[in-house]
Amino acid sequence: MLVESVPNYSEGRRIEVVDRLAAAVTATSGAYLLDRTSDASHNRSVLTMAGEAPAVLAALHATVEVAIDAIDMEGHSGEHPRIGAVDVVPFVPLAGSTIDDCIALARRFGAEVAERHGIPVYLYARAASRPDRVRLADVRRGGYEGVRDEIATVDDRAPDFGPRRTHERAGAMAVGARPFLIAWNINLASEDLDLAKRIARAVRESGGGLPAVQANGFMLEEPRCAQVSMNLLDFETTPMWRVWEAVAALATAEGVELRESELIGLAPLAAFDAVAAHAGVGPAAPVDARFAAAATALRLRDATPAMALELRLAAARGDR
């Protein structure tokens, strides 16, 4: 039963800490570290791992140990919303597993984290125990400080597992199960943060925009530009090319071009194939040609076919 997990950690500036997190995964037999991405402005890192379910669970627990030792939420700051050192842990079904399997894994992992470490855990997405926690943004309302100050006294802040207080260093954690999510950012050729925020409001589903799209606007220090940061919750419903064209149209209307896009973690090969097909490169073309067409259309930074999850996992397992 293969599963993927894409944990997010509240550290993107001290690379030695991210190295320790990554090493905890690679040291776990049967768990494959497929990607790691760090962002200093967001002060956040994302690891993409996959493997048989028991190995992935063991690797995640190993990273929790590192995070508790190395990250103190009382001293943390960054552009990205967060509630804990290990901020969010989603489980995603791959070959041989289902979303129900991942729901069970999420609930098991959340209970184990709370019992072992005294970290309060909130279940979200498909694993949510209540409708007001399906959306991760609702779980993270007010960020770490909001949870810390309200968890003991506000009833709807009570965690699904663990104590009604944040861990003294690690804060809280959100654990869920979901279909494949593409974390993808589009950088504007502009430093206009207000424009990025307006575009984000226009394209996200909650603002009446594109279905299955979450978006927000940020300012980056390196490169110095405004960014529309997005989660694509269902790339079949709203493909990447449609999002790119929508953002481009809104930016162009205000005299701004798109600089580039960047993928955080990996994306399914099918997501790139959809972009390639839209660009006129069909499924009969070699996989590298299809990926290249998609990367060009999206101005994807540091593009490589290894950004496709299936290709990365096959290489890691020695299948390719």
C-alpha cells in the first residue's frame, strides 16, 4: 500500500535543521525522500516522501523528534500561516491505497503524536472530525499565536487529540488526508503586493474564482517580487494551464507580466500532460517532450522531469 506524505515544517532559514529533517526520512528503511523545498521568506520547508504506509509513518515520527528539538515556535516568524513546528501532515493515496486508507493513517498518526509528545493535533480535510475543520485555513485561523491563546478556553479550539495547550516548543499540528494537492506559485514581474493579493482573491474558489483553488498574495525577498501562492486541490477540475491563463489575464489588465512559476514539491505526471496537451503536444510524444512543453508554457523555474512524482518515485525505487 503506497502512500505519499508532504509534511510542512516551520523552518526555512536554517538549512542545517532542514538537513536533519531530510536525513531522518532517508535513514528510515522503505521511506523515499522525493523532494525538499525551503523558502526563507515563508520560513518554511516542505518534504515529499513516499513508500509503504508503515515506513512513511516511521519517517514522519522521526522528523517530529527533530522538529521538537530544533524548532521553537515562540521565536518563529515568517510570511506563511502556521500553527506548529511540524505544521501540517497530509496523507495522499498512491498505488494500492485509497483515501479511506489515508484517513485511517491520519487518525492513527495524530493519536500517536499526541500520546508520545503531548502535541495537540487537529484533523483536517477528508480526515476531519467536524465540518468546520475540513479547510486547513479554518484550522490555522489566527496562526500559532491564535491557537496558543485560545486552545484552553475556546471550545471550538479543542484539539482532536492531545492536551488543551500547545506544546512548549512545537505548538500544535494539523494532520489530514486528501487527494493530490499541487503547491504552486506564480511570481509577478512586479513588487506590487496589493496586486498579488487582488489576483489571489479573484482566482481562489472562496472568492468566486476557480474551483478547487486556494490562493494568497505574498512579497518575496529573493527574488524581490510579488507572488501569487496557490494550492490546486484538484488539477483535473482546474488544470494548471487554466490557472496560469487566469493569473496572466488579471496581471496584464494592470500592465504587469508574469515572471515565472515555481513548483513546491512534486506534481503528478498527468498534471503536466494536461498542460502539454493544451500547448499542442499530445500523449504520443515522449514523456520528456511533454514535460518540456508544459514547463515552457508555465515558465517553470528549475524545470526537470523529476518534478513528476511518478518519475521521481520510480527512480528512487530503482524502477527507472
